[in-house]
Amino acid sequence: DDKNLAHLTHVSEMEKKCESLSRMTAILKDVIQNK
């Protein structure tokens, strides 16, 4: 159970990182297009 819980925590952390990465990418695209 502990291993499973740790895996779930790791997955959610990765998802958060992916979300912030895609947000940053979208912001960068906007900035580039606005120039």
C-alpha cells in the first residue's frame, strides 16, 4: 500500500509539473506572437 501511495503522489507531482510547463509554453507563445 505504501508503494502504491508513493507512486500516486509521484504521478500527481509529475502532472502538476506538466501543467505548469504547458502553461509556461502557452505564455511564451503569446509573448512571441505579441512582438
